[in-house]
Amino acid sequence: MANNIKVGITHGDYNGIGYEVILKMLDDERIPELCTPVIYGSAKIAALYRKQLGLQGPAPVQIRQADDANPGQYYIINVIGEDAKVETGHPSAEAGQAAFAALERAVADLREGKIDVLLTAPINKATIQSELFTFPGHTEYLETSVGDGEKALMILFNDRLRVALATIHVPLAKVAEAVTKENLIDKIVRFNASLIKDFGIVKPRIAVLGLNPHCGDGGLMGSEEKDIILPAIEECRTRKIHAFGPYAADGFFGSGNFGKFDGVLAMYHDQGLAPFKTIAGGSGVNFTAGLPYVRTSPDHGTGFDIAGQGVASPDSMREALYAAIDIYRNRQNHNERTASPLRRQYVDKSKDNVVLDLSKDK
């Protein structure tokens, strides 16, 4: 049943808009019919924000572990002490460590199968840093903690556009050196696999953007397109991947050309995400592809500037919840379609009722 899918939700930075968008999203009686949400956070802080927001629906039920969550309602697991100090709109080291505590507990439960998918509220990347968390963001942390050797791929998407990144949280000054033929081939291959497995697209069409203005203008403004990006695309095409480009980013998005493709690979963070967020509005979802587990998040940050005002929209958080469930189902369907193929058999017509098994895995 659909509502047997347990969705672990980390509270993110509790001084931001995380609790607001989580609680607004869950203040809908249809959500527990769709899945079983489990918040990793603080029941006390959740109650504080519920009161501020004037929410009238049921409050989350406190449980000690995710195994205790049953379909039909939503839950919260306390991962921090009762003395946590909320300073709405202001980053703090205490809130940063509380964000990590929630993430660590949820990831442990994900690995143990106590939850099926992970939905993360925004963190402050500065305050969460510690000896245990030394990563630029969720993506890199999850690659290390649950990747099992696989590489993560950041994909932001909505119903109109899917954008993957060749480089993620890399300083702009270091992007060019990170754009190598090997890296691009790897990202295109992974992107193609995710579009098939996670989004159910049979033969994905992938557009690859250039690095330089006007794709280098024939080498006048850079040669990466000719020397690196185009050869990577051509190599992927020999692998029967439908990759095209490179395209100049401004004209590509400005003309609406992105609508002709199932996915777009951008060379760096802002090249892909600035146009994506403009096009997506409040409906974008951040998905960590390439890992054995499903993780999504809203495509916005902590929102300290509007925290506590009751104006934060839960739309992106809600879309991230729906996406996590859809991707989880798509993976199940893909695995069912591709698992345990029938063994090849050969019937020797010279003998009665004799079947010779020609498979190699005897």
C-alpha cells in the first residue's frame, strides 16, 4: 500500500523556515493517506511553531523510533534536548548541530530500512560544520555516508525541466579545471541512468551546456567546448546515449529550447540553477541521484529573512515529498522489470523432452 512508504523528514535549521514548511505541508489530512511521515527533530520546537502558525490539524505523535510509526498519521522523533533555544531568523551553532543530529539519525534509520526515503529541510552550511560534518552540503555528506562507493549527482527538477550539474559546490575560479572529459562522461552516463530508472523515461534526450560565453565563439573565448565537452558528448553517443550540444546557456534557456529535452547538464551551479529557479518558481525539487537511497529536498534555503513571519510557502517541500514517493516507486518498477531475466534455454529436437540450459551462471 502507498501509505506504507515511510518518509523520514529532517527538521533542518530550526531557526529558519524548515518547521514552517514542514508543518504547513503536513497540516493536510490527505498526506497520511499517501505516506507515513516521520519528522526527526524536536516535539517542543514543533509545538512552538504550530502555535505561531495557528495550525488546527492534528499534532505529530511522539515516538521513540521509526519502527513505531504506523500508517494513518504523522510522527516526530526527538533527536535533541528539551533546552534547545530558538532564535528565529538568526543562525546559531546550536541550531546547526541540531540539524546535524537530525540528519545523522535519519540517515542511520534509512540505512537500516526503518524509513524508505529521506526528505531534508534546508540547513545552514556554515553552522552545521563540525568534526563530524565537513561537507559543502547534503549531497556530499550523503555520498559519503550512504553512497556505498557510488557517486552522487545533483538534479533539480519540476514538471517542465530537469537540470543536473557537472560540478556542484565548487568555487567559480576552480570550475574550469573540474570540467574534464572523464568527469563529463561520468555525469552524462549517470544522468541518463537516473532519467531511465528514477523518472521512467525510456530513451532520454540530454542537452549539454557549454562552459564559456557563446560556447567559446570558436575558441575566441575558450576552447573547452571543442577540446573537452564535444568529445565527451561524442563518446556518450557511441554508448547509445542521446546527448546533444554543447549549447550556449543564455540562448538555450532564453529561447525555451530546454523544452525539447528530458534533461539538461549544466557545467556549474549557477549556470543551471539560476535559470531553473526562475522557470520553476516555487515548484522545484532537489534530488540526490546516483545513490542506493532516495533523498529529496525543497529547492530553497533556510529563509532566515522571512523566518517567523508565517509567509513561507510549503509548495517546494510538498513537491519534494511527492517526488520522493514517485522516485521510490519508479525504482521499484524498474527493478522489477529488469531483475531475474528468464534463463536462455535450447530444446534439442533430436531427443524427447530434453532442455539444455545455455546460461553461463550455472
